[in-house]
Amino acid sequence: MEEQKIYGYMRVSTREQNEERQRIALVEAGVPENHIYMDKMSGKHFNRPQYRKLVRRLDENSVLYIKSIDRLGRNYADLNEQWRIITKEKRADIVVIDMPVLDTRREKNLLGTFISDIVLALLSYIAENERANIRQRQAEGIAAAKARGVRFGRPPLPLPDNFSEQRKAWREGKISIKEAANACNMCPKTFYGKAVKQEKAGF
């Protein structure tokens, strides 16, 4: 019988700082350091170079360890599809360290597989639903802030001291809009937009 091959997968986004916690958990679970694959990417999709490389190596004698299910992925449909590919097509086992019930080595019968699949579907649905709720709350918060007069983004730069003078000269046909814009260190499009805005305000 071929020796069992143990792999680990970890993922961090550029904003997260839990890389070492994942690595320690994988090593403590018995994953060799040189069998740990890591991507520094979003969990929205599975087009990740190290993940793809890892999946190609998996077979029926492989066990894949991950610290938590969201390290594998965050998209409900894609996560379930990748779980199916790994466990059904590759016939490898998956162990989720933070969720012992998601350990496909435990029960190889139909009931064990069914329970793992149901738990995975439930967890990934809850995770995606919570992300949708967070996005909705953020959107509602922004809308409420705008209604109160809160402005987002960088404040506009003040107009240069010579802007009105250059605008007047351009409107009187003494200089071109390009010359007026250059004198104000602006591109013609920006100069025109600010000129119209100033004129509408009655200046």
C-alpha cells in the first residue's frame, strides 16, 4: 500500500495577518513544512496558483489539511464544487482543523459522507450569507451618512489664485482653453468642468 501523503493549504489576503497561526496549526497537525502551499489572494475564487498546483498533486492516498473552511474559499457554490473535486474526483481526504466534523477520514460509509457534505453546505451558506449582510449594512450606512451630508472621498483641491482671471480671458477669446488650463496647472477637461461649476455658482 502506498504511503499516505499529507498536504496543507493556507490562504491569507493582503489585509490579514494570520499567516503564522495557520502555519503553526498545520505543522502541529503533522503536515511537513515542504508540503504546505500558500496563496496571498482573496477567497472569492479558486484561480490561485498555489492552490491549483496543490490540487494537481492530490490522489486517493492524499490528506489535505486546512485550518478553517474559509481558508479554502469564501464563495458558497465554488467551495462546494472544490470540495466535490477533491473528495470525489481526486478521492483525497480533507481535514478542517477548526471543525472536526469536517474530517472525511472518520466515516467512509454513505452516512458519514452525507453528514460531512451537509455540514459543509450549511457552514459555507452561513458564511456567504453573513458577508452579504455585511455588504448590505455597509451600503445602508453609506446611504445614511450621505443623507446626513457626510461627504466621502478626498476634498476637492482649492482653485489656483489665477483661475478666475484665466477663465475670463478664455471666455473673452483672448487665450485658448489649453493655454488657460496650462496657466492653472490643469488639463483642459478639468479646467472646463471647474469653469462651468464656478459660473453656475454665479462667480
